[in-house]
Amino acid sequence: MKNIKFTNTNLAIFMLFFGIALIESFQKQNWLEAGLFLALGVLSFWADTRKN
């Protein structure tokens, strides 16, 4: 298993934009929006951790 290196900036941006938006969409029970933000979060996580 490879080590995942996050910078504080990348982690903060990930949590702010995708985490808060995901929580808000769950609270509003807007499942389409929640799925969109979850997919974007996973895609961003994958892009940050893939090897160049």
C-alpha cells in the first residue's frame, strides 16, 4: 500500500468544498446533489492520490 501525501491546503479545500456541500445536501435530503458531490469528492481524492 502506498503512502498518501496530503498537503494541508489540499485537505482543507477537499473538506471545505466537498465535505460541507455533501453534509448540506444530506440535511436537505437532496439525494441527486449528494450523489454529485460524493462523486466529485471521490474523483478529486483519486486525482490527488494517483501516481504521475
